[in-house]
Amino acid sequence: MVAAAKVGDCLRKLFLAAGVLLAGQAYADTFFVTIAGLGGEPGYETRFDGEAADLDKIFKDSGAGAHVFTLSGPGATRAKLLSTLQQVASAAKAQDDFVLVMIGHGAYDGVEYKFDLVGPDISGEQLAEACNRIASKRQLIVNTTSASGGSIPALQRPGRAVIAATKTGTEKNATVFARYWVEALQDPATDLDKSEAITAGEAFQYADRKTAEFYTSQKRLATEHAVFEDIGRGDPVRTASTDNGEGRLLNTFTLIRLGSSKTAALDPAKRGLLSKKEDLQRQIDILEYQKAAIPPEDYKKQLTDLLISLAKVQEQLDGAAK
């Protein structure tokens, strides 16, 4: 009984610490960097640049606090990418979110992953080094290139979610995952829990499903299988798990807001309330992942308290909208 009490007390302290960290994000901004790499032929160049342009518009329309950088065509060089990431490192604060989306071709020689760019390519290690300089405690890297699974060991670290279009570096064919990642951020159906926000986890599920459907419809053997890793260690996975926490960061990482949430994000008077609402939703998600290790009565009390707080914030938001 004493040991169980100590464990419960430790979990409560950890949960409270997570709550404090999330509360610190109340006025966080998001820095989006999208780069469309070397196409190699006109068809790929048009496709990659078009997907980058679509994301540029989506991110710029996502609400106040969005800082958007998009590189494509002749500007998609290693030097320009590193310069842009340094610019983000100079501006982003710990409470801000950071998102990097890579579109194009990649290569993996069994040891090192490289992203094909205009001029010299960039390795996974070089990308990781540049991203590590960014203070944001919550980061997301979406690598939609061929062989992108080979980049995960270099890019993974605690506080950073990494999505790859391929499960390993040996899946080397051109991918279609980027097409459906863009589509996921445009389709309200991606919002599975009807929270008026599309998370990285929801976008991953949508894009992964659509990619599989593409190969089925074309009667082709699938040459890409998307994976993610978001606890900073271990092998990538294809589905979330409450056992080890894989998927928790993705499922609490808001990318796009919809409906009244988007309206609130654009209104300075409501933005603070919206941030409180999203923080409470994140804490509920964290609690769900911790459920198996928390005494039932503690879990019930914490969940009830969070739901009551969430209802009060929602009431304030609804009142502010009148």
C-alpha cells in the first residue's frame, strides 16, 4: 500500500508538471518550414513545388502566430535551408511549436540518409544538428521523401515527432504520401474527434490510409509504408500505443484549426481562451496515456476536474462569441 501510494504521488507530480508545461504554451506561436527538393524531371518538379505551394497557403491561413517559410525551385538549396532554420532558431522560443515538412526524393546507402536538393544534398545528421538549435520543446518533422525511413535514427529525440513516408531507407521508389498529407490538412473529415482541430496524429492516419487506398486502386504493390516515432528512442511504429507513449505527441500537436476554433485563433480577444482549451485537451490526452498506471479513483478525479475546467473554458469561449 505504501509503495502504491508513492507511485501514485509520483504520477500526480509528473502529471502536474506536464500541465504546467502545457499551460506555458498559452500564447505559443508556430514556425512552419516547408521545402520541396530537387525533382530531377519536370513532372516531379511540378508536383513537388505544387505541394509546397499548397502547404504555404494552408499554413499562412492557419491563424495568428503562424510564421511560414517555404523553399522550392532554385531556392531549395542546402545553404538556404540551413539559413532558414537558423532564422527560426533565432526567433522561436521554448513554448513555440516548430514544424518542418520535406517533399521530394531521398536516398539511403545503408548508413546515411540524404535529402536531394539543388546543389549539395543534406544529410539526416546535418538536418538534426540544425533543428537541435531551435529552442521549441515541441517539434514535428514530416519527411515525405523516398527512403525517408532511413532518416529517423538521425532525427529522433525527446520532444520531437518524426513522420516518414517509408518504413525503412530501403523503400526507395518515389512516394505519394505528400499528396495525401496536404489533402489531410484541407479535409475537415481528418478531424476524427470533432475537436475543430487537425492534429499531426489525425493527419498521419488520413494520409496513411489514403496512400494505401491509392496503391489498391492502381492494383500496384505498395512501395511505401508510413511510420512515426515521437518519444525520441526506439524503432518507428505505424500505430499509437499507450504502453510506451508512442503517438502521444502526434495526437496533441495541433496543426490546423477549423470552424469556431479557427475564428477564435484569429481573434486576439479569444486566442488566450482557445489556448487554454487546447492545453486542457492535451492534458486529458496525457492522462489517457497514463491511465493504466494511475489508481482508478485518482484517474477518475483528475479526469473529472479536467472536464469541468474544459467545460468552463468552452462556456467562456461561447460567451465571447456572442
